[in-house]
Amino acid sequence: MTTQIQPKLIIHGGAGSSLQGKGGVAKVRQLLHGIVEEVYTMLLAGASAKSAVIWGCQLLEDEPRFNAGTGSVLQSDGQIRMSASLMDGAAQSFSGVINVSRVKNPIHLAKFLQDASDRVLSDYGAAELVRELQIPSYDALTDMRLQEWIKDRQNNFQRTMAGVIAESELGESSNAGRGTIGVVVLDTKGQVAAGTSTGGKGFERIGRVSDSAMPAGNYATANAGVSCTGIGEDIIDECLAPKIVIRVSDGMSLQTAMEKSLTEAGANKRDLGAIALDAKGAIAWGKTSDILLAAFHNGDKLGDTLELPVGKQTGCI
Ligand code: GLY
């Protein structure tokens, strides 16, 4: 008889610089906690880490307040191009799509590619795959994101990244969180998986590649898994997700690996965040950005990182 392990789960809806008012916090908390509860229930029923990650990413991609799938930000030419990846820690197998358009759930393409011989596809290849799989064309554009793009165009795209949290000047519906999304899971068999999905930084050059569909932003082995959020270039420069996972594989505790990696990122003035868990059941998070929209379930309790102090913070449970 195989021993059942207590499953663990952590998800994020991005990292950034502002969370507007208590109404914003309450709404983001409600959204993230609802998704954590749904995915955790699935894990308790015996779902694999990989399928729980895919389901969690789908729920987050379908939520227009987050910058992935529906509600993705627009690039400099006014188009949406999304990126997503899935890493199965047990198989140590990475798959993903880069800059794909007109699809509802980019994470489903990453799922399909897990079993393919060519496992990471970009623009034309990803579009061809969508056509091959006969996935219906889908417009991920929301009015909110269009207005944001029009406004920023007037300022010649001065911002380095689209708002993680929409500003209230754009209407009541814009008070909640937005950002790259990610899910990291330990299932009842002790297997780890990680998934990350994004609309990108927003206002970027055509062809810019996000960390979210690179191991730098999404990585897992049998020992640990990490999903990153924040400025992709900063995450790539730190090679953040594998750095944390490899430190754990080499014997460091998850807490120390997160703390050391985020201290280095902070010293390098990076703007990012990460969620992680290990095969022993530890859950960790860290940020150098002002806010990190993460929520977790460790089997005993559900919690979140929505009201951490501004500046570099790490935590472990
Ligand atoms: N971390 C998401 C991006 O920079 O594209």
C-alpha cells in the first residue's frame, strides 16, 4: 500500500507596486482563496500535481482581473500575445508556448506539449498547433486592458510594466489584482509540478520573450517547484526558479533557498516575486516588489501574502 502524503498548494496572481485600498485586497483575497479551495479539494480527491496545476492555471487565466488568458495586457502594437509553461517535476519535463494569440487557455497548449517531442513552441509554431488541435479562436481582450493601452500610448509607453493592480480611475471593476499567474503543487503521491502563464509585461516590443515560458520563471524537479512573477528580464537575469530548486536539491532548506535567492535579487535591485514548495511539504514565498498576490493551503490552513510589508520579504510555512 502506498502512503498518502498531505498535499500542498500555492498560487499567485502577480507581483507589483500597488494594491489600491481595502476593497482591492478583499476582492483579490476572495478570488485567490476561492481558487485555492477548489484546487485543494481536487488534490485531496487524488488529482495529480500536473492536473491540479493545469486546473489552477486555467481558473486564473479565466479570471479577467489577472494578466494571463482573458484580461491579458496588450503589447506595443495593441496585440495580445500570451506565454505559458508547465513543468512536471517527477518527469523533470518542461513544456510551453511563447507569444501565442487568440486562444483562451495557453496552459492547455503547454499541457499538450508535455507529450510532444518538440516541447516549446513560439508564435507561428504555437498558432499552427492551435489550428491542428482545432481549438476555437478566442479574443482575450477586455475593455479595461484596451483603455489602459490607449492611455499609455498617449505617454509613449513610459511604464516598464503594466499595472499589476488596475487603478480605480478606470472604473469599479478595475479595483482588483492583475498580473502573471502561477500554481505550484505537491500531490498525495509526493509529486511536484509548477505552471505559469502571462500576457507579458504590457506595451513590450513585438517578439519580446517572457520568463514565464522559460525555466527561469517556472521550474520543478522531484525535490521542489517554483513559479515566478514580476519583471521577466529581472527573473531571467537571476535565473530565479532553477536557482531556488537546485539549492533545495543540493540540500538547502526551502526557506533558506528562498531567503538567499531573494536577498541576491534584492541586492541586484530586481523587481520580482516567487512562490515555491518542496517534496517534504514546505511552502515558501518571496518578493522584492512591493506586493505579491499569493495564497496557499498547507493542509491545516489557508493563508495569503496580500498584506506583507512593502520591500523584500520572504516567508515559509
Ligand atoms: N513575468 C512576466 C513577464 O515579464 O513577462
